[in-house]
Amino acid sequence: MEGGLPVHDLGSIDLFRQQKRFQADMRMSKQEIRDEGKESDGNPQVKARIRRLQKDALRRRMMSHVPTATAVIVNPTHFAVAFAITWNPCRRPWS
């Protein structure tokens, strides 16, 4: 049984070294990380088109609410704000 102890020790050391070597081999280089990020982000033209379509849909939805607004405040150079105010004089705030 005395001969098995050194073999066990050598096996443990070898296992530890192999695990370390495997982890080092599996690590990605900086260039691989950059390439994977670009690949997962997708095509910039497609992303820009999706953003533009989303923005257009949001603008259409916003413009559909303007006819029902109580007041529209307009600044000709930047933006406009539409308010829809509902007034219920019979309702008490604490009830």
C-alpha cells in the first residue's frame, strides 16, 4: 500500500495541471471577444432600419392622440406638447 501514495500524489498534481491547461486553452483572446461582440450585435444597417421603423411607429401613435388633446403647445423650432385634461368636479381626491 505504500507504493500507491506517490502515484496518487502524482495523479492529483497531473489532474490539477490538466485542468489549468484546459481552462487556459478555453479562454478567448481579445480579438475573439471583439469578433463575437460584432457578430452578436448584428448588421448595423438592419439595426438602423429597425430603430427607424420603431421611431416612425411611435410618431404615428403620438400623432393619433393629438386630435383628442385639450390643448397643444407648440414651439416652432423644437417640439410640441399635447395635453388631454379630464375634469371631474364631483370627485373628491380623498375618496
